[in-house]
Amino acid sequence: MPLIRDSAFGFWSAAQALKDNPREREVMEGFAEEEAAKGLILVDIVRCPPSLLKDRMGPMLGWFYNHLARLIYAKAASWRPVNTKQLQDYLDDSRKAHDLEGYAGEYIVPNWEEYRRESQLYVDIAAFESGDPVWSAPVVHDGLSFGDYTPAALQVVDALHHLGLTTEAGLKVTSEVWGTVTFSENEDFRDVERLIQQLVERAVAEKLPLETAENEHVQTLYRFWQIPMYLLDLRKIDIPLDALRERQEAMLWAEAGY
């Protein structure tokens, strides 16, 4: 975990030094978020109740190596769902392989998180609905840079570090506290806040926080540490082209007033 934090903030520091190179800065910011997300995935494995761990370890380690899962984890740090069930609804919106965009759904577009990542990195060959291939140059997504604001995923990983919760002893305490509740459907942020309070009290009692720990690190956990996602589905949803075209037609007719 300390290595992941250091790697994430290394990318973040590099991004801050590239203010005159917006595309490269966005790429570094994306790398920083994905590294931080790897830490959040590992911590969710720790938060998983021991009785579920045998079945959930494999899929969650798969998320660790999957770009889309990491991008969704990073994005989810700033969400505020009502409960675990609504969090899955939010995830479903972010894991569609394709969706409709435009005034009346006239455009079929790829998954936004994946498209944003890939379109920043490479010169590529793209194809529109006509099927005609075209060269695609790396894109600068104006207005999507974090600027000087540290992304929520990095803030959580950093807070866990300063509170001593990424050490072996800290991870053990985290498992003991969070493993008492299974987040599957109706559990919400009241449960999250209660467990964070218990965890911080245990950490302080066992003298885990570093000398650099501050109250702001505790508040960061309350603000951004998401409901555990160990039982949720992060697999990409493949949507058949025929289904997208049917939705397109329905949206066009609805827009026309029929």
C-alpha cells in the first residue's frame, strides 16, 4: 500500500509540473487516479467479511488489473449514493460498453471512461457508424483536468497512510472493524460513518497514526471513503447494436411527439 500511494502521488506531482502541456498533464492525472484506485480495491478486499473472501478475492484481484474497474473505483470516490443498492445503479451507468448521446440519442458512443483514457494516450484508427476508418490524434479534454485539486481517490489513500491504516497492524484493525458488516443492499453512509468512527478510535488506541496525521485526514475518510464494493458488479456491460438502435428509434419518435 505505501508503494501504491507513493506511485500515485509521483504521477500527481508530475501532472502538476505539466501545466503548459494539457494533454500530458491529463494523462498523468489519469495514471495517478488509477494507481490510487488500486489501493482502494486492495483496501476493499481487507474490508470484505472473512466469510465472503474466498469467493470475492478472485474477482477483486481482477479489478486490480482492469483499467475500466480502476477508473470506476476512482470516479466512485466522489459519489454519494443513498445505499449499496444505489451504488450498484451508479456503477451500471459507468460500465456500459456503449451508450447513446446527443439531443435525441442520435450518437452511439463507447464507454466514456475507457474512451477518455485511450483517446488521450494514442494515435489510433477509429471508425464511425458508417464504418469508414479515420486517423484519430490524441485528444485534450478541455475542462476535465483536476487543476490543483487533489482527486478524491488520492485523498483517501493518503489519509489511510497518515492514519497508520496501510501498515500490517492497520490493515488487521481495518479487517476486524469492517468485517462485522456485510454491505450488500440497504447498508448506507450511516453504517460507513459508524465503522469509520470505530476504526479511528481503534487506531488511536493502538497508536497507529503517524506523527503527520491530522483531523483533516479523518474528515477525508468521512467525505470520500466509499461504501465497500466487494459484492458489487464492475464487469463491462456489452449492449447489442440492435438494442441501441431500437432505443435510438424510440428516443427519436419520443422527441417528435409520438
